[in-house]
Amino acid sequence: MVTYAALRFAEDVNLCDRVYWYASAFALRVGERVLAPVGVHDKLQRAVVEQLSSVPPLPFLKCVAAREGARKLTAGGAVFSELGGVRYDEKHYTRFGRVLVGKACPAAAREPLKSYGVTAFCDMRLGAEQVLSALAKMRGAALVFGTDADMVGAYLLLLAGVRDGALPADLVRGALSICGYGRALFAEEDAKERLKEILR
């Protein structure tokens, strides 16, 4: 069932004076914080649900992306971290449905991940540089899996502009691995720019 929510983007001085209606594929509560796309480029911003309706108030609506902090996906008995929903500047958050990271990708997880939108499965056994090269060329969503997948996840978030202190807790170890290795790992500027834009 679709829920319609009036959202207030209180952190954006250009939007905070009124509410904007969005559709949501999941149930919401008044007062709940969510992430929703804004503007022609659909950059994710944080908003507060002010009102709910079961009737669409407008003929065209954007959709709520996620509840604030929704970063985990379980499939085939494995847990994956979604790199969306992390604040990278004063009011914007990284995009959902672009990159997930996990320690392993069991066969039972592949179909559920495909239905989530994953089209590329990047195995860290190929090496971080190969995985980053593949990610720079990909379209759609990707899963990076393996022992050092958290390092690639942290690297992508740092490239997108997320500060070290704002990284999700499960990627902090990966960020520590980058020091002295990952930050210099991928020097091609065009590819770096493409990787930066994947999550923004």
C-alpha cells in the first residue's frame, strides 16, 4: 500500500517554508525522519514527516528514498551495507541503490540482490584497483564483496565527500586500511571523478 507524506525540509533555507508531498512504498509515522530526493538532480536530503494521507494530493509525486539511517540489506543469509544515506555535505546524503558492500556473496543471495537492482558483482579477489576500475565504468547498482570490501566502501564514501568521522561504523576499519594504500591506489582522475559521482 502506498502512503502519501507531506515532508518538511527544515535544513534547507530554500525549502523550509512549506511542505512537499511524496509517495512512500513503506509505512511512515508523523514526526519520522526520512531521506527524499529534491530538485532536478534528485539529491537526497533529510526531511520530517508532517502529515500523512491515503489519497494522492497531486498528480505527480517523487518517492521517499528511505528512513534515515537505513543502511543494511539481508539476502541469502548474508548482511550487506548499503552506501546510501550517508551525509556528505551540509544538507545532502549519498544515493541509495548504487553500491552495496559485504564480506561474502553466497549463491542464495544473488537473486534477491538482482531484484534489489544489483547488476554487477565485484569480487575483491580481483584486487581493489580492478574493482574500482569496474565500478568507474558501471551503470546501475553494484555489490562489492570480499575481505577488503569495506575498504572500497569507505574509499567511495570518502571520494563522495563524507568526512572520516561520519563514516558508518562498519566501514571505519576499511577507512583505516586506506591510509597509506587506498587513497593513492586509484590515481586516474577521470575514473576518480566518475567514482565520486556514483554516490552523489
